[in-house]
Amino acid sequence: MQPLRIHYFEHAPFEGLGCIEDWARQNGHTVTVTRWYSPTAVLPDLLSIDWLIVMGGPMGVYETDRYIWLPAEQQYIAAAIQQQKKVLGICLGAQLIAAALGARVYPNREKEIGWFPVQFMPEGPAAALAGAFPPELIVFHWHGDTFDLPAQATRFAATTACANQGFVYGSNVTALQFHLEMRRHDVLKMVQYGDDELVPAPYIQTAEEIAERSSLADVGNEAMFALLDHMARTGEQGS
């Protein structure tokens, strides 16, 4: 595997790369970051990166008055997709990709926070993902928004509470509404920072429930490694 130049967007200090950083280090890849919450945030020239990974965050794609950098981020994501960079989005990152592709992002009927099963349907343009995902996997969720499927995108994952949990677009874009990247301690950190959202609701688990099942993160990390290996095998995205 040739070394890759991976750049990622971070929207909150408690939602970093997680096990993606472990995978990148093990494979000798270079990792750089834009922290959008920093006043000194800088965007790299697209010619200088191979992959763009867009992480999660507590904001909504539509909150442009509060987070004035969101339109610029969407424009960069759209340009990266157009230039055939490999683009991976997670949670908010998936929503930003959907928005960059012209789809609507909006509050879901139910918030989904905790460990819930995702059903995978890797068919058609998403068939190659069958090796990364089993038919069903219990994964970690923390989202209140959802998105319409972008035109020409293929959905490959769903839950009872949220129909659009994952999609591919072309041969270079993958979007996940859920968190495979979070390791056990990342999950506990999320609970610490977001405990105000853990209110009684059909698809919101308690802090204790989430912590008791945190070992499930290990299985999610394995699936993330499999997905990253698949993305790396499908061809290098050049500068």
C-alpha cells in the first residue's frame, strides 16, 4: 500500500479520528487536520492531499449563522469530490457530504444515541462493501439530524429510527451516519461532553447503558479498518 496523504476536518475536540488514526499510523500514512473551531483554521490545497475525512460534531449543517465556516467547508468537500479525492464522512461529516451533493439535511423524527443495530444492504454500486460489513452490526450512534439521499448516491445502511445511515457516491465517496471510529475511551468521552442530551426517549440510552456496552466499540473498529482497507485497495487518488 502506497503512503497516503490524509487530511481530516475536526469540528469538536472530543470527536477526533479515533481508530482511523491508528490505522493510518500502522500503514505509514501522513495525517493533517483542519480544526474548524480554531481561529487559525487553514485549508490545504487539494493538490496536496489524497483523502479527505470529515468527522462528526454537535452542530447542524443548517446552522450557518452560528458556524459561519460551514459554507466554506461544504464548498471544499464538493471540490474534493469533483477532483475524485477519496472522501469519507462520519455523522455530521456524512450530512455535510449530502449537503455538498445538493441533498437536504434536517432534524430526524427521533434522536439516536447509544448502541443500536444497523442493517447493511451492500448492493449495486455499494456491493464491494460486502466484505467490510456483515448483514447487521450493533454500532454507536449520536445524531439528531438526518439527510435525504443525494441524487445518484446508493444507500447501503439503515436502522429502525433512521432510514439513511450510509451511502456511496461514485467510486470515491463513502458516508456513514454512525460511529465505527470511536474506541472505548472515545465513547466514554462523548458521554462526558454530551450528557445533557441523554434524556428519556425511545432511541436514547442512559450514560450507564452506553458505558456498560462500550466494549462493542472493538467490533466497530474492526469494521472501520476493513472499510479503510477497502478504500485504499480501490485505487490511489492522485494529486
